[in-house]
Amino acid sequence: MSIKSIAHVCIFTADLDATLRFYSAMGIHKQFDFIKQGRVIGFYLRVSDNNFIEVFEKASAGEVTTAGNLGHLCLETEDIEGLRQKLADAGYQPGAVKLGCDQTYQFWIKDPNGVEIEFHQYTAQSAQFAQAPVEVSW
């Protein structure tokens, strides 16, 4: 029911290619693309075994609720239902658990500062491990 690790940090960019070149220069490589209506709008970068940077072009992100280019923080758990219930029992209002387009279970909540926090529980089919493109519908 506890947090296992930081799963990913989401950032927004005006230039996907420049962002990929920058992180690739550090030895961080693309894991998979996010595709919307046949066009790449973002990608996942693998930092280490289970740690990632999620990148979206700012124009595709819609209304950004956080300041600057930080989209959200994502924390990994091994018991997503239990963690969600723990937060609800503490008086917070977490969103519903759903299976995301990347085949990973997730739910969302805002911290007291308005920072969006996503919680992940990976599955055997999670794109983070399958390295296949993910078609988004939002």
C-alpha cells in the first residue's frame, strides 16, 4: 500500500526533437511514442529500470493546470486500490482507478499546492515494458 518509487515526471516542450536530442546525449533513450490521430505528440524516456520521463508537446497538452513546464509527478505503487482507499480514508478525494491507454492502472489527485499527482501500478502489458507505441484518445 506504500509508494515504491517515482515512476515518472511529466514535462511539456515546444520542441520534441530538441528534447529527445538533449536527453539522448545523456544516454537516456526513447521507450515508446504517444500518438494522436497518426501524429507523435510525445514519448516516454527510460532513465533506469522503472524510472521514466514523460514528454508531451505543449500544444497537445490542452489546458495545463500547473505552472511552467512541469506536467505532473507520478508515483509507483504495488497496491493501487489500497493506496487510493488510504487517501480517501484520510479525507482526500482521489480519482477513480482506471486502466490507462498505456495499459497501466492509475488514479490522480492534487496535492495541497495544486500539483497533479498520478499513481501507477504496472501490469505485464504496460507500455513502459512492452516498448510499443500508445494511441491516445484524449
